[in-house]
Amino acid sequence: MADPQWTDPMDTSDYLKSHIRTVPDWPAPGVQFRDITPLLQDPKVFRVLIDTFVHRYMAPELRPTVVAGLDARGFIIGSVLAYELGVGFVPIRKKGKLPFTTVEETYELEYGSATVELHTDAVRAGDRVLLIDDLIATGGTMMAGCKLLEKLGAEVLEGAAIVDLPELGGSEKLRDSGLALFTLVDYAGH
């Protein structure tokens, strides 16, 4: 039986958007939080989400040798995508969470800063990496992840996310830095 919310396979963005929950005033007043967990709860929707990424990254010019996921929701999407593509997965974690020798990158947040880390043996020079997260807001986390991968000699083919919040400027900042981006859902006006 066809899903009544999704009849046109070319309209994947609207289909996925219809399964993203907006939580007003969380974590602070005035913020419209885009919750992707409903995408993961429904097996058919989750399949559409993953298959959309898989089909894109099967193309020879975009095919990675490794997928890197940003802490923490990038781990969910990235590990499944890596499995489906038949490549390895590496986590980029918040500082202090990785047990082996790491490289780190600190970036600015709206109030303060944060640091992410990557194991020094996670990628090798020449690896073709897809960097993935759930959402692009200010772009700081993805930019830091990209810098870490490049420090180790990897080539970041593209940054990918489910959701882009373009008014926060992150996607523009990332593209201006030279990082190609692919996102599935756009929330103009956050």
C-alpha cells in the first residue's frame, strides 16, 4: 500500500521534511528545534533517508573510501551509510571521548567554544572522505571536522546533512571555504 504522504519519488525533500518534528522554544526561547528522531523511528522513512544518500554516493566521482560522522547524530546516519556503501566509518567526537592518540580542532560557538577530536590513524593521506552530520546551523562543527580530516591528509569530497538552516549562515560559510555541500531539507527562516 502506498504511503499517502509520499507519492512522487522526486519529492524526497518534502517527504522527509514531513517527518521532521519542530519543537518550539527548545533548548531556549525563540529557537525552533528541528528534531530528526522521527525520521529514524519509522523504518520506511529511515530507508528513504539512507537510500537517498546511498544513491548519491554510489556515483564514482562522489564515492568515498571512508565516511566520517560528526558527534553524535552524524554517527547514526554515517555508520549506516558507510555499511551500505561498503566502506569504513570514523567518528569525530567531542573532546575527551576517544581513547587513542588524537588530533583536535577548536571552534567557536554562539557563546564560548567547543573542541572535536579524531584518532590519528582514522584516515590516511589520500582517503576520499564524506563528512556527514544531521544538521548545518552555523557550520562550526562541520568546518572543524573538515580541518581535522585535512590535517591527516584526507580529501573531503563533500559535507552532507539532512537539514540546512541557511539563515544561520553555516552552509554559506562552508561553501565559501571551498567545501561542497549536499543537504536534503532546507528550513529558510529557521
